Amino acid sequence: MLKNLILTFVEKNYFVQRLYINIINKIRGNKGDLDLGGVHIRNNKIELSGEKNHVSCKKMIQLYNTRIILMGLFNTLEIGENVQIAGEQPKFYIDGKDNRIVVEDNCCMIDTSFFIKGSHNTIHIGKNCSSIYTEFHIEQDNNVLLIGNGTTMHGRAYRYVQFALDEGTTIKIGEDCMISKDVHFRSSDSHSIVDMDGKRLNQGENIEVGNHCWFGLKSIILKGTEIADNSIIAAGTVCVKKFSERNVIIAGNPGHIVKKDVNWERKFIEN
């Protein structure tokens, strides 16, 4: 009872709240660039260096044991209402200029990491998303990662879901997708393949996934892939091309359509 009264008092008094947040977290850098809205923000390590870097959190969020590092210029981290970020090693790292990470309302992110090294990059997580053991990794400039509302990304036991972008590419994942453990999305090869004259042959390409797609464990989605709505990507599939047909099962290496006119549900239906 007393604890609840104290928390209510802290929440309703801005200056007391700022003092509480500074005491209960380790904060280095310009604290004026922090807008942390709530008492459920504790045991975090926050470091702001450079200039005009900003972290904002709306009310009703739970931010625990998270390391936040923003370096460079004009970088922002925006966390919406009723968001939970926790786990053994959640981390936000930005180094560069004019980068932005947005986590919208009602997301739950456990053991999830965000990494940006470059400039003019965006990671945008839609509303009602859920992630466990997930890595969002961007290098170089002008990359965009968009995760649609209601999408779930659930790694397990250090078998991560990973999104990796380079070369000014975009990865777009639709709404209500379900991504299993050990699934990788890569818009670039990260290294060069060259011809005998030294000319590079393997440029990065965008990846686009429709709404309500299910990715089985150990599937790999490579540059240039497009997948239409309501598709099922079987376990272990390697996707390397465009699939314009909806309601299909894609399987194999390389992936190809093995069944049509299907759909899927998160609920397990007993026969």
C-alpha cells in the first residue's frame, strides 16, 4: 500500500520523477535530451554523447536492465505507450547522424537488440509487436527496416531472429506475420563478389513481405526476395526470388511453391 502511494506520488510530480529516474538509472551525457515518462524505468545504463541526440519514452512503459548508447548527431529513440523492454541483454546502439528507432505502442521486446552504425537510417516497429531473442542490425547509410503491426519474432535459447541491412536497402515486413527461431533476413551479402577485373557483382537488394506470413524455423530470406500475403515459408527454406502468388507454401533450397490455396492460423486447431 505504501509502495503504491509512493509510486503514485512520483508519477504525478515531474521534478520528483526526474530525480527518481536519475537515481535509479546510470545516466551519462546530456540529461536534458532524455524524456522518460514513468517510474517503471530502472537499472538502465543510458549514455548520450555527441549533439542533439534524444531519447523519449511515453507513459506506462517498463524499461529494465537495458543499455542505451546514442553517439553522433541528431539521432532519436522513441518508445511508445505500454511498451515492455527487458531481459538479460537488451540494447540500443546508434552511432552516426540522423538515425531513428521507433517502437510503437503495446510492444513487448525481450532480449532484443538494435544496432545502427551509419547515417539516415530508420528502424520502425509497429504497434502490438512481440520479439524475443531478436537482432536488428544496420550498417552504412539510408537503410530502412519496417515491421508491421502485430508481427511476432520469437527466437529461443540464443537462436536469434536476425534482420541485417546494408547498402541503402529496405526490408519491409507486413502486419500479423509470425517469425520462428533462427530465421534470418539479409538484404546484402556484407562482402564482395567480384569478376576477374575486380568489378563487384553482388549489390544489395530490397526484401518485401506481405501481411500474415509465417516463417518456419531456420528459414533464410535473402536479398531481392518478395513474398505475398498469407504465405507459409517452410522450415529450412532459402528464399532468393519474387513470389507474387498469395496463399502458398514455399519450401526447399532454393525455395519454390509446393502447395497453393492454403492459409494459416496462430491457433492450433484440433481435428
